[in-house]
Amino acid sequence: MPNPRSTRRLIWIGVPLALVVLVVVFWSWDWLIPIVDARASAAIGRKVTIAHLHVRLGRIVEVTADDVVVANPPDWSGGDPPLAAIRTLTIQADAWGYIQGHGLVLPVIGIEGPKVLVAETADGTANFRLSIGGGGGNSSTKIGDVRIVDGDAHILIPKLKADFNARIETQGEADAAKIVVDAKGTYAAQPVTGRLVGGALLSLRDAQHPWPVDLNLANGPTHVALNGTIQDPLAFRGADVRLRFSGPDMAMLEPLVGFPIPKTPAYQVAGKLDLQGFSKIRFEDFQGRLGNSDIAGTIEEQPEATADTKGKPKPAVMMDLRSNRVDLTDLSGFIGGTPNRSNTANPTGQERQAAAKANASPKLLPDTPISVPRLDWADIHLHYHGAHIEGRDMPLDDLTVALDVVDGRISLHPISFGIGKGRLLGNIELAPTTGKNVHARLDLRMQNLDVARMMAATHTFDGAGSVSGVGAIDATGDSLASLMANGNGEVKMAMAGGDLSAVLVDLTGLHFGNALLSALGVPNKTQVQCFVGDLAMQHGVLDFKAMTLDTGEAITNVGGNVDLGKETIDLALKTDARHFTVGSLPTRINIGGTFKNPSIRPGAEAAARVGAAAGLAALFAPLAILPTIQFGTSDADDARCGDLLRQARASAGGKALPAPQEAASPTR
């Protein structure tokens, strides 16, 4: 007979063993899915579901989840697909090392077939903002390798006009693995293609080994290339990276860099990118070309250096720029102009179209609106020096600018041009007002402006002497054109002594013989006794109350007005010779038309010199907005110019001029 004790022992051993066998045979890891779903959903604040769960036990435990889906927000109105769907997610964990207290080691994380949607709706609602709580991480967790196979991300953000796909994969094995991303679609309403090759994803966490990066991006005609290494990418520090930009217009960089840039001609620049955490970014020692100008320097941005009026952080940008040779046309976009010209080497189609549009416009002054809200995107501090100004028709030699933009207010202190041995300096303040307008004030100083240099720009006239003074203008508008159309003030200018090509007198007095000699390039010179001007500016109309030139041989008077709003000219010049000569006809010369198409009547000799007037216009355009000039001439010069001004008030271009409100002398 069986031993009862043996039977009971078999039952006590066999039943548990049978239960273990039954559990192993019939156990399903899917039974744990509700727990896993709940824990994952709570961790990221978004519903997470898993279709199947598999576990392979051993020293290295391998957990595999199939069809993992991360849902869009509950109030999401953008439809399907979900935020993320992963065909297979595999995580390996070193269980034995964890039991021995070595921390959690994950030798491999494998992601197969991830499909991600990064999207916003038209009202700005985003599906990618997750509510991830802190304190859930484990600093002792170590990850060996992350592998991504057949990854795809779709980025759809209407406010950025972005709709592109990115293919994402890791290539290579373990330590040699690289992350490769290929993007294609549209960004900022322009076609975009890009390729990023980076180091292993896990080396992002290793500050001891620089992370290699190689990025090439084309956004429409704009090209960006970045290659080098980053010491600590997650902390945004320690970049040893070369950054290159090129394209037809720097304004097209705004979607890529995140802040507005004025229009420019074609450019290419390259320099070093330095990352000093999220507190400072430097693009340093860069060099390149901007149209016909060279450009170099350093730009530094502190993303959250200050705050706006609502307390929201905003960046501060410091720029130290320089050019050895600068064409001022390349900088016209900074005042709302079109920085394109027909003489640009190998102009792009866009440049040719912009130049043709500018040439077709009947107006000369830029009417591009000043974008007041965009002035407050950051506080900007700029220093720029152009050592030599290009342009044979430009009577300017060099340029220095010190500019600050703080809380939307622009201050230039100063903008300074060299003219021979003298300088033209201006302090300009632009402050936003109600609506889209800005209030502008200009304080300007002339320091011994070199007449010889100004006359040389005409390629016709010679001269000597200098002009000095100060001035101011006050205006409100939303563009340079409207500011000039609304400007108020007055202008006075004078020069005592020196000499000036007799052709200026000969043409206005129709001295046929001398004008012919000048046309043949044999100009005669005559001494300048005094030159004075007394002009008033009201609502953009510059009235020539008096402008007189005394050469010792003749007196030339100018009268009329210039309408800066309509851009029209209505001036009359008349010369009276001190001594009668054959061919000396005191006939009035009328200058009319528009800024872009001036006309001079009568006389073929005068018509032959219309081109020379264009060179002078480059100087007199800024001088035309000077008010209240005080002159630094000697007492003897003051007296001489005072007498001349009194004569000018009696007859200027044959037109009577109003008497001054104060003393006749322009030196007071």
C-alpha cells in the first residue's frame, strides 16, 4: 500500500509545480497592459495604449510593446493621425545588475516604424505639448544604444507656413551609430530640403565626448550649412561649429533665425558658432559679402536677457560689424528702400525683378512701412563702421553707425559720414506712436564739410572751402517717404571763402563761351566770396526763402520750393554778372519735374549738365532736411554773408522772399 505521508508530500510538491506549469503555459503578458497604459498615460499627461506586450526573462530582460499609440489632446480638432504611433518598441534591461545595486542599465532601446505628427491648428492649438511631471527620472539610469528604424515625422504648422516630412533612422552599430534625418516639403511657403547627420543619440548625454553634427538646409533660395562638434548639446554648450549662410536676401532668413531682418542684396557669410548655454549664442569672426560690399564682425544674442512691457522674456542682440568697402545701395533696405541695382555682378532673377519694380516707380523716397510691432522683438545694440564708401557719384567717404533699439525705440547716436576732411553727423530718434506711425527727430551737425570733395562727386565741377553747422527736424509717419512728407523745420547753410568752378555761374548766366569750355572739360575757376541759404520746411514743403552764391564775378540767386511729399521740384535760378560781357544774358533757369526725372530749362549747355546735378543731389538730399543751422564762420565772414543774405531777400531768382522773423544774419 502507498505510504500516506509520501502521497501527501507528492501532493504538496506537485500541485504548486502544476500551477507554475499552468501559469507558464497559459500566462499572457497582455494582462499587464492596463497597468502599463495607466502608468504611461499619467507620466506624459496624454492617453497611451498598447496592443500587445511581450517579455523575455533572463539576465537581460527584454520587454517588447506592439502598436504603441500616443493620442492627441482631448480637445484636438486637427483630426487623425495621433501624435505618435510606434509599430514596435523594445527595451532591454540588465536585471541582474539592478539586483546587485548597479543601477538601471538599458543596453538597447529599439524603436521600429515610429510615425509622429507635430502639428498646430490655425488658432495655435498644438498637439505636441506634453504635461511631463518632474521627479520621475533616475539619474543612475544608463542607456547603451538607441536604434530607430523606418521613422517618419510630419510637421504641419500653419503660422510658420510649414508642411514637411522628415525621415529618421540610425545608421551603424552601437558606438559608431549616427542619427540621420532627411527633410522635404515646404517651410515659410518656400520649398525646403535638408539633411542632418549627427552622432549617436546617446552621446548627446556625454559631455566628455563632443557630438558631431553636419547639417545642410535649403529653404527656397536660402542655403544654410553647419558642421563641427558640440561639447554638450543638451546643455547647449561648447560648440566648435562652422556656420555658413547664402541667399538672395537676408530678409528671407527671418523664418529660420526667428527675428526680422531688413531687405538686402545677395549675400554669403561664414563664421564660427559659439554656444554658451541657453543664455548666450555668438556668431563670431564671420566674413562675407553683401551685394557689392564686404561684411565682417560678431553677433551675440542673449535669448532672455531682458523683458518686454508685459514681463515676457525677450532677447538682447549685440552686433559689432565692419566693412572695408561698402556700397550704400546695399544698405538701403534698412530705410525701407530696394537694395538692388542693375550693376550687381550676376544678379538673380529676384534682384532683376526688384530693380525693375523700383525703377518703374515714379517715386524715389522709400514708402515701405516701418513695422512698429517688430521693433520690440528684442533690444538691439549695433556698432558699424564702413571704412570706404564705394560709388563715384557719392560725395561720402566713410560711415560709422552706433544704434540702439530698446523697448521699440530706435536711437542712432550718431550716424556719421566722412566728407573729405569734414564730417556729417546725425542723431536720430524714432519712437512708436499710436497706430502704425513713428515719431522721428533728427539732430544734425556739419563739421567742415569739404566742398572740394562734394564737387568731385559731380565729375564736372571743382571747388574749395568748407561748410559747418547744426540742425534738427521733427516728423511723424509710417515710412521714410511719409516722414519727409510731414516734416517741419527750417534750414540755413553757408560757406565763406574757397573757390568753385565757374561753370556753376556760367550755366545759370548762359555765358556761352565759358560753358562751352566747361563742356569740353576745361573749367574755369572763380573765387567764392560767400554762399548762404535760408529755407523753411512746413508739412514736407521746403521753401527756398533765400539762396545766394557770390563768386566775385556774379551773384546767383535761387528761389522756389521742393515738395518732399509729392517729390516735385519748382526752382528758379538767375545770375547777374558784376561786369557786362558779350554773351552774358541774365536769363532765368527753371528747374522742375520730379526727383527721379528733373528737368532744366532753357539752354543746351544746361541740358548737357543735367547728369552732374545727379551727383550734387546725393549731397543736397540730406542737406535739404536741415533746420536751424548755426554756422561756425568768423565775424568777418558773418558780416559779408549777412550783407549777401539781405540782398538775396530782395531778389532770389527774380522772386521776392519774405523777411526773416529775427535778425537778417544767418549766423545767429
